[in-house]
Amino acid sequence: MVTLHKKFTLVLWVLFSLPFILSGQQRTGNIVEYFGKEKVEEIHEGKVMHVFNKGLLLTLPSLGFESSSFPLDPVFNAFLLDPSMEVTKDDVFDIDFTGKELKWKGIEVDSTNTFSGRELRSGYVYLSYRSGSEKTVLFEASGHSLASINGLPYEGDHYDFGYNLIPLKLKKGKNVFVLKVGRFPRVRARLLEPKTLVQFTTRDVTAPDLLVEEEGEYQAAIRVINASEKWVKGSRIEASLNKKVHSTIIQDIPPMSVYKVPFVISASGLDPQEEKAVVALTLKSAKGQLESSEVLTLNVKSKFRHHKRTFISGIDGSVQYFSVAPQKNGITEGAALFLSVHGASVEAVNQANAYKQKDWGNLVAPTNRRPFGFAWEDWGRLDALEVLSEGKRIYKPNDKKIYLTGHSMGGHGTWYLGATYPDQFAAIAPCAGYPDLLLYRGGRTKRIAGLSAEQREQYGITPKMFERITMDYVPTPVENMVKRAGTPSRTLKLIRNYLHHGVYVLHGEIDNVVPTYIARDMRERLGKFHTDFTYYEYPGGTHWYGDHSVDWKPIFDFFEQRTIPEAKDVKKLEFSTGSPGVSATSHFVTIHQQEKPFEVSSFNLKRENNFILDTENVSLLEVDFTQIPESIDQIVLNGKELVLPLKERLFFGKRNGVWQIVTNPSLKEKGPHRNGGFKDAFRNDVVFVYATKGTAMENEWYYNKARFDADTFWYKANGNIELVADTDFAPKDYPDRNVVVYGNRSNNAAWNKLLKDSPLQVYNDKLEFGNKSLEGANWGMYFIVPRSDSDMASVGVITATGATGMKAAYANHYLVNGTTFPDVLLFNDSVLTQGMSAVKCAGFFGNDWALESGDFEWK
């Protein structure tokens, strides 16, 4: 007889198995080495002083219908609100919906010092360590998505890379570590005694291949541990190669943190007969004292063969890499450029290596910021655009011959990027892809719903569980507002954008990772309106069936026959967007502002005898008539004839329901340059500014919250976000950069420098929302407003009215792909136990960034 606990374990395995099937199937073939690297096992940063080999496990069954933006987390709620909380074996944490007690039970490690087993899925591991004195250590753990250490949140190591190192000071007595189990049902944890307080770690280095034909400076990045309680300021990295030394002043590194810092390598005189080059690194203090040294071994390659390059990202100043399959037989200006986006767990190097070199173009493969990254949405989308720009800069392709393809998650990226930036590509080829991320994730529930009663019984799914899993859910108006922020990612709402280019759909006949029915559904949808697409199911093909799963000759034959049309040849044009801040332009028409924010906006252009332009959900439009060769005297805009004064770039605005020619809009208003929602704050070389003018508890919390977010962005986005104390922040020192403020007007000294005129004001124990006022210490809020001293930068705010609201705002799901956050979200301290139902208000500012003209829903 299957016990109820075992039944829950089976249910959880069914619910969460899809992503793991994907990684398991991708362990064969050239492209799909697991992560493209092995887990870090060796320790160079100190010596092991303690291995956690016993602990407690709590499993909380999740049936998968909670909000991804505000998922329930009652365990972390308990430990964050009460840092002194301790548990013992058989303590009852809660009772589930079946009436079963959820208890902490004892667990021990296996022979590899790892806690493992299916019961860890959806689990929390409680560990403790008693220290005889205050002591600085490195907490090294892997396999967890999140950690609470003595009541403060820390980023985890979701994908079990072995990258995670957390400098911390143990308190005298009992120290409590709570780990939320990540993607795989295994967790390891150790305490290390650091060999020195400031040192390099080679866990997670980003470095280029050195190219024998290209002498000069190369960008790289290495992590520096600061296990001291002081800032590391003015240090430099000296990189020595072939007796040539390049010195790089690195950014200031906050106390008790690990930062991935950029540095420069100067390369010259490389020997083409050598496959490797050794770079000696030294870390020196501002006074010139040696603090750490390391040796990197880099590949030496020819730029005419497969290789990887690095660049500085405009998102956060970090070093990112992309991989290249260069044009065969030499690189020629005016060739084609192929953008190939990889699948989940696949390194960009392996993506490019799956392609044989083409004789008519260069292929570039971006990273998505990590092998899992952001599913080519959010910062993955921006990474793809940055690499496309780098590819154009380096290879100077024919701007009519730009193509897009990708596999699995990269197949999704192809559908998504192809719909979002349709005029950027002459043709696209999604391979084994799914068009919509949320619909694909929801497919797990659909699969369970399709099981027979016998199959459900086999998996331990009781009738009550099945009812819960498949129950209909009616969202509230507030939930719908939050969901609306994700409209730019609803690819199927933008489906007619595929009319811009040819589409080649390649899918395995028996793919059970991205089920073949998804491709067949897209074939049916395209067949209703598209006249230039090809569909092919590879006979007997699973999810991956060799390099020809991506390097499929008919795809490149299809590409070669298509080019991006010139403006003069565009006679019909349809374009849709979910937000001008994500995608605004097709050819010579740009949507600047929407009537209803983050709903689909579109235009339909017919340019034959007349210039006819029809729009939906558009309030401000730009047409660049200089790109059109013929003489145009007037246009018909939504049925209204408008005479054109000059043939130039003109703006058309809807004023009191009537379209008219208007002056250029102010950059202080919303537009493609700055449009929200909240996640948009985390780009544009963003800097985090934390509060220091509160109580000791507030200051500790906001500093650690900013560090936590920076660590999360490092782990998930290979990022490098600078932290600055409010008292050290001067706007003139960070011109035109986005800023995220941690704290409120009472405790963050930078508030008045950035947010003095914000329509939202937050103090200790009080929050002003326009003419509304809320009292109490339990409110938390995220919002984004323009930076008043810049025409392009934004200010994101993570704020609260007091201690409980501050801890309610701990979670950073705004740094997770697929989550949706409008301009403003107001919630109370029950958000971790009640989720979305604790959100009091959500919405968008108006096009003038005012509350009065905005769109908000209140609970």
C-alpha cells in the first residue's frame, strides 16, 4: 500500500519532472554536454572546517497553481521574521489540505556527503552549527535555490554548479542554516576556513579565446572574495601574458561578499602552434600589497575557426561571452549573419560547435546570460540583442541577410524573438521549440489532466489531489493587472508579426520533452494566415537526434532564399507589441505610447495608392517618411485624412479622441526609451543604493537585501551590479544610469536626491500613495519611476514602512524569468503565507508617469 507521503512524492515527481527530462535527454551529442562544464569539487579558497552530515527535512507539497511573481513561502516567512527560531525532529510545521501533519524529519548525507533522494523535492533542509566564538567562514553549499542564515536571505546554487561561496561571521553559539532545495533533489553544505580574507576564486571565470590574428585587449572577469567587514577599495588586478602586464583598477567590493569583477588581458605575439596560453593574475591592494594570485589557462585559436569572444554588457557592466562559427574560407564583409540561441543547460560554446562553418555567413551564439538563464526573455532577450549588435559590429554583414534559429528553449527564443523583433530577421527557424513560456510550463498540469484514472492511481494521485491540480481558478482584478505586465511575452498574441519573414519549423516526430503537438499546433495557426512557412517533422526524431537537430541544411537553404525587404518595397505591414519599452518599431513606423499600458498595441499599414494606417491601443505614433521614396502629401490614419507639412519624421498623437500631427514627445514621458514595468529598472548599467540612516536592524537588513539581489543577479545573469551606500551616492557620479533604491525616505539618504517628487512616498510607519495614506509598519512596495535628472534612466524602489514590511519584501522573484511585475506593487506582511492575495494594489503609471492618468487595481 502506497503511503500518503510516498504518494505526495510521486505527485511532485510528475509535476516537476519535465525540466529534468530535458537535461537528461540533452546529455548526448556535441551540443548537449551537461551545462558544458563539470561541477566544481576542488577547494582552493581555504580548508574544510565542518561538513554538515545530519539535518532535518521538511517537504511542503506544491500543486503548482500559485503565482510565480508571489509564490507562497511559509518556511522562509517563519525563519526571516523570527531569526531565533529553532526546530527539532518531529516538530509539526503545518497541516496540509488532506489533514496530514507536515513534520521535520531527520536526514543524513550519503557517501558523497550529499543529502539526496526524491523526498528532497519541494523540500527545506535545516542545518545548525554551534560555534565557540565569533568566526569568519565561507559557507559553501550547492543544490539549493535559497538560503536563510541566522534570519537573513542568501542566494543559492539552483543548478548545482558548485559556485556558491558565502562569506559570513558565525555568531557565538548556535547558527541556523535553512536551505530551500533547488532544481535537483540533492544538497551539499560545508563550512570553510578562508585562507585569507581577500582572495581570488576561480569558480565561475568568464574569459575569451585568444585569437592569433587579433592582438590587443581582451575582456575577462574573475570573482574576488571579500570575507572582511571592511570595503575593499582601490584594488587592482594585474594580468600578465607573454611578459606583458595590464593593470585594471577594479570596482569597490562590499564587506562579506563575493564579486565578479571585469579585468583586461593584453595579448600579443601569440604562437599559432600553441593551443593554450597562461595568464598570471595578481590582486593588489590600493597600497600595492599582494593579496592573492591565480593562474588562468586560456585557449589560443584562429578567428577563422570556432571560438568565443567577450564584451562588456550595457545592462550591468559585466563581462559576457558569445561563441562563433565563423564564415568558412575567410570572413568577408557583406556576408550573412545567423543568430543561434541555445537550449536549457547548453553552453553557447556547444551551441556554436554544433554547426559546421557556412560559406556564406557567420553564426553567433549568445549565452542567455547563463546556460539556463532567462529562457531568452527579460535579460536573456537583452543579451541576444547585445550579441546581435556585436556580431554586426565585428562582421559587418549584409543588413538584409540576418537570420534567427535555436533549439528547445532556444526554439522558444526563436519564436519569441522572431515575434518581438520581426523586422530584424529575414527568416526564422525554431527547432524543437515552444512559442509561449507560460503555456509550456502549464503543460505539466495538462499532462496530468490527460492521465487515466489507472495512471493517476499508479502515480499516487488521489481523487482529491487530482481535483486540486485541475481545478479552475478565477483570478482577481489585482491578479489580472499583475499578469498584464507579462503581455510582451505572450508570443501567440503577436503571431501575425511572423508575416515579416519566412518561418521554417523543425521538430522531432516523437519529441516528448517539447511535445510534437506544440509544433503541430503552430503549423495549424500559421496555416490560417501565413504564406511563407515550411514545416518538417524529422522521422523518428526525439528531442535531440544529433547536430542536425539544429544544423539542418534545408533550414540554411531556406534562409539563403530570403532577405529583409527595403523600406521602398514594404507595401503592407502589420506589427504588434505588448509594450513599446520591449519592442516598438517595424521598419519606418514606431509605436511610442499606448492607450492601455501593457495590452497589445498594433498598427496595420497599406501603402499602395494611398498611405493608410490603422491602429489599436495606440496613443502616440511616429512615421519616418524619409525612408519612403515616393512623394506623400497625406495619410489616412484610423479613417482620418491628415495633410503632411513636410516629408520628414512626424509624430501623430490622439488628443481627446482625435488624431493629429503633434510635436516631438518629451523624453520625460513614457516611450520606447523608458516605459516600465518594475523589472525594467534592472538594466542600463544599474547600481544598487542601500539605506544606512535607519536603526541597526534596518541598516543590516537593507544592506543584505541589496547584496542578496546582487548575488542573485550574478548567479542567474552572470552579472556585476555595483553596491553603493546612500551616503556615498551622488547622482553626478552615476549619470544616466538606472538606480535601485533600498529603503525609505526615513532611512535612505539618497531618497531626496532621486525620489523627492515621486507620487509615491514611503516613511517609517506611513506610506503615501497619491492622496491615499496607509499607516503601519507592515507595508512593502516595489515601484519604478523616471530618474528626474536623466532622459533615459529609471529609479527602481524596494521599500517598506517598517520591519515586518521590509521582511515581506525580501523575495526577489522580479529577477526570475517568466514573472510579471507592473510599475507598482503594494503588499503587506502576509505575502509569504498568502501570496498574491496579500497584494493590495497593482498597476501602471500613465504616459506622463502620473498616478492620476494611470491604471491601477485595488483589493
